[in-house]
Amino acid sequence: MRRMDASGRATYDAAEQGEEHAQRDGRARAHATTAAWLRHAEGAMTASDPPSRSRPLRVVVVDDHPMYRDGLRQMLATSAETEPVGEAATGEDAVETVRRLRPDLVLMDLRLPGMSGVEATRRILEDVPGLPIVVLSMLDDDDSVFAAMRAGARGYLLKGADRDELLQAIRAASLGEVIFGASIARRVMAFFAGAPIAAAAAAFPELTEREREILERIARGEANAAIARSFGLTEKTVRNHVSNILNKLQVADRAGAIVRARDAGLGNA
């Protein structure tokens, strides 16, 4: 897991970049968005003191899948640091539950029936400024990540995060830190990094964004196992992406894809 504290010091490595047509505007938008998010985090630490460490952190879980909520509740209940005090299955319920229970922290899904998790985050923070909200979602696209940032979320993890990673994120967010899962950190820093993925968008418009990212790693000579670790994917998923890339580029093997990619300027980062 990589972190960026509320003073703005980045402690994770830059890795990737967005599409070419959005590079200039996207990087400016990311600077403004991240700066606003950091201002929110700074304000949060002065607006309300961190919860007393003499008692567990009182957590509300927001997710529309009952089994997933149950799993999170059990995980929180078995940790000495956390106490599940409420649940919500919709954005509207989340706003009301937080208003009623005043927890120390919220775990928020984004894809909810009715009001989205992004809008629920915004409304909760209007009611309770400075409340740490950590997004826990299946969505890893740039629009979702930056929408959550703009709404004021204190962190963003994917649902594949394990127990230790999630508890670490809860702990960090409660202390005023802005926290990312590793793969999300790379997506955020892609707006600052100037990586050559933008060139891939122009050279290979037939590829999806994820396929371009994987092609860049292939061009660097990375094996499927390393690529899978970088993106938090299974090796089977990476193999499927590689197969799609080879088909779309009309090359016979990985070596042919590397030649095409390096001709387009990839693989030099």
C-alpha cells in the first residue's frame, strides 16, 4: 500500500499515464483535484480531533451486497481497533445512518442503488465535516477515483484488499492520512508522471486503456506474473489481455508485440 499524508508528501512511485487527448487537461485536473483533496484532509485534522485510541473506532459500512456487508462487519468485529456500529445498503440510508450514529469512520462503496456513493460521500461531509470516508469499491477507473477525491473521500481501496490492508487503511485515515491501495496510487500518479501511455492511445486506438497499460509493461520486458502484481490482477486475466493485444495488433507472439510497441515509443520508461 502506498500513502500520501495530509501535508502533500507523496510516498508512492509514479507509474502510468492516461490517454493522449486528455493528457494536458487531465494532468491539470489531477493537480487541482488532488490539491483540493489535500486541503480537505488538512481541514479535517483541525476540524475534529482523531478518535480516542482508548476505544475502538466506530465504523459504518455502506454496501448494497448483504454478504459483503456481513463479511466486513465480522472482520471489523474481530479487530480490537474497530467496532461496526451501523450498515447501509443505499446512499440515502448511508446519509441518514451517519447523521444518526455519528461514527468515527465510514467504509463506502461507490456503486449503490439510488444515490451513488460519491454523492453520499459529499452529503455526509456536508453534515459531518472531517469525517474519514474510505472508499472500498470494485471500480478502478480514473473517473471513479477522481470523483471520490472531489467528493472528499479520505482513501480509496479496491475490494480485493485483504484484512491487514483494510485495517491499515482504516487506521491511517482515522489519523488524518490520505490513503490509496497500491494500484489506485499508480492511477492517481499517472496524471503527474508523463508516462508514455498517451503515445499508446494514439498509436493503438483499437486497444482498451488496460490493454495499452499492459502493452507498455510488455514492451519493458515484464513477465505476466510481474504485470499481474503491478495491477492487482490474476495471471489468467493478464494472459487474456495479452491474447487480446496480440489479436488486435495482428502479431503472432509477444516478440511481435514488443517490436510494435517499441516502434511507437513504448517501453522506455
